[in-house]
Amino acid sequence: MSRAFEAVGRLGSMRRAAEELNLSHTVVSRHVKNLEAWLGTRLVIAGPRGIRLTEEGQQFCAAIGRALDLIADATVELRPSVDRAMLKLWCAPGLAARWLAPRLAKLQQDIPSLDLVMQATEAMPDFRRHEADVVIRYGEEPEGDMRWLLLAQPRMLPVASPAWLATAPAIGSLEDLAKQPLIHEGSHDQWRRWFLAAGSARPAGLSGPRLGSASLAVDAAVMGQGIALATELFAADDLRSGRLVELLQTRVSLDGYYLIAPRERWNSPAVSRFRNWLLQAIAETRQGFVQD
């Protein structure tokens, strides 16, 4: 009963919980109702937009989640570690190049039994052919018969180099920003979405080069070519070192970083340890930045 309720609370849906647990919607619903009856309190409220937890439900779901994590950690620790575990990771290129690659030594130190094989790509692997064990993607909430976890939904920042800013006109508003040479990824869509989310009317025209990836765009900004958009996560090292400066101190979040894996591999020792390490490393990276 508790496992079914935890899945409902975490996913916000009876249907998704049933799919994850490989049970029917009816069985999951019955488990939740039986748990409410046993506890003598209401845990979930069904509405037109899905399931919402009551205050008691939120507290109980958080406690169950912590307990399940402890069980998973204990299981991993008790398993014999005769062989090193290989983990094949496909990762969003920007995050792979600017955030994960500089932390590979720390990953190796923290999980010495893990052999990471990483490919920087926006593509989605065929899990059935074992092209990858786990994926990190940036975008909207994943769909399909997979397990996933929202790692972070960081702010999206306009950034530029101190050298470029020293010779540029003063930028004190969104209107000032829109007039500057902006560095784009494949199209102007991301900048347009950002301006709208920041509260600006859709700019009539945006100038600047269109590059093939977020990492290339940030590289161009570091080299003084204009203003790029970057998540606070993979721009963190450049911002802390002073290679880049954030403009306007906005609070815009467009998408999220999601960890995705096949259901049958989600709780494997390699994926479980890597997942826990990611959450801790991301939390440490975001300390000191303006939060969403």
C-alpha cells in the first residue's frame, strides 16, 4: 500500500503510478484507499488536473520516499562488489561538456567502482538495444514507458564576457538587451521564449549568429562575441570564475534536466548510485545562486 501511495504522490497520477508499478489503475486506487482507511486520514484529493496530496499526504509521502531511498542504499551496500559496473550515459551536450566533464574526477573518487561511458548527444537511445543505461536530457517532461526524475529546473540566464560588456552600451532593461548581438543555438526560438517568459513583448527582430549547440553558444560568449543564454547549472563554473557575467538578474526557467532510464534498470546499483551522486552534485553546484 505504501509503495503504491508513494508512486501516486511522486508522479501526481494514479495512471502513471499504475504504469510504473506494472499494476492496474484499479489496484493502485484500492491500495491508496485502504491506506487512508488504515491511517484514518485523507491522503489524496482527485481533481480535474489529477491527484493532489493533502498536507498529511505530503508529509507521509516524503517520509515514505526517504525510507525507500534508505532501503535502496542499504541494498546497494550489501551487494557484493566483485566487478566494476559499467554505466552507459547519453547526456545533453551542454551539460556534458561544461558541467559533468569537469566533475569526472570527483565522480570517480565518490564512486570508484563505476566505469562511466558518456556520449554527448540530444538523441534518445534505444533502450531495448542497450544503446545506453541512462539519459540526461534538457527539455519538457518525458513521455513513454520509462522511469524519470527531474534533476533540476534551473534559471535560464543571459550571459556575456566582462570584456564584451566593457565596450557594450549599458543594458538596464529587456528592451536594451533585445537590441544587442544575441548568440543563438539552432534558431531564434529559445531567445523568443525567454523574452516572453521574462515579461517582454515578442521582439520584432533578433540579431546574432546561430550556432549548433548551447555549449558552442556559451563558448562564443566567453570569447566576447555577444550575449548567450545558458542555464545556471552548466554556466556555474564560468560565472564563478568570472569568465561570464549574468545580465539583469532575471528569474526565468524554461525547461528542466531529466534523468531517464528503463524501468527494469532504474534501481540497479550503477544507476542508483549515479542518480544519488547527480542529485548531490547538482545541489552543491546551485548553492549560492538565485533559486527558482
